[in-house]
Amino acid sequence: MFRAIVDNIKGLWSLIVGLSITGRFFFSPVKTVHYPRQVVDPESLASYRGPLELVPADDVGGSKCVSCQMCVRACPGNCLTVIKGKEGKAPETYLYDFTLCCLCAACVESCPTSAIRFSHNVYLTARTREELHMDLLADLKARAAKASQ
Ligand code: SF4
Ligand code: SF4
């Protein structure tokens, strides 16, 4: 009899604790969004690591990259291919295989000119692996063209 009363009190206490947690989260601000009707607040993405992108050096799609290969050597996943152009230090090719990237930031931290960074693209989707093989120079130029419109 005594044991049954203790068990009932324990069960009731467990119920009260569970309901108090549910109630607390029920009335706290919603953290998810109804995409695509709503989008994520850009300010909350400051530390988000999306796929890499080149940092623009000017308004016409120029890059700060000097083709030094430090990022290529630092990358544990062999994700990056950088080929220097024939004139100057700017690259003529900058390829990034996002399927191999673990977002470790070794490339970003090793870059002497701060030429690469993580994007805040939370909306990236792909139907094939090839769509995640990215040409970062082309992406940089596309972003510059879009910004100038
Ligand atoms: S974040 Fe890491 S894995 Fe991804 S490209 Fe940079 S170094 Fe390679
Ligand atoms: S480390 Fe920086 S400057 Fe050097 S190749 Fe990579 S992105 Fe370009």
C-alpha cells in the first residue's frame, strides 16, 4: 500500500516536470521559419558555415586571391583546385568540391589575404553531386553582376 502511494507521487511529480518543460517551450519564441514564406534572419547567420565563397576585392568580380596554394595544402579533404593565371598572381581557375568539404575552416584560416570565407547560404539544394562542384570565380562574378543591377 505504502509503496503504491510512493509510486503514484513519483509518477505525478514526473508528469508535473514534463508539463512544465512543455509549457516553457510552448510559450518561448519560435526558432524555426516557414520557408519559403519566411526566411532566416540574416543577423542570426553570422557564425553559420555555408559553402565557401571568394571575398570580392572590387565591384566587378575581382578576387583577393594571389594563387599561393596555402588553402589547397591546408585542406584535409582535397576539395580545392587553384590554378594561377598567366599574368599577375590572380587565379584563372578556383574550383571547390563541396561534397568533400567538412567545413573545418583550415583553408580560411591559412589564407594570407583573407580571400575566402564561409557563405551564409542556408538555402543550398542540389539534385546531383556535380551541382556541388563549384566554380568560385564564376560565383564571384555572378554576385558582382547581381549587386550592380
Ligand atoms: S573548410 Fe576544410 S575541408 Fe572545406 S575546403 Fe576548407 S580546408 Fe577543405
Ligand atoms: S590561400 Fe588564399 S590567396 Fe592563397 S590560393 Fe588560397 S584563397 Fe588564394
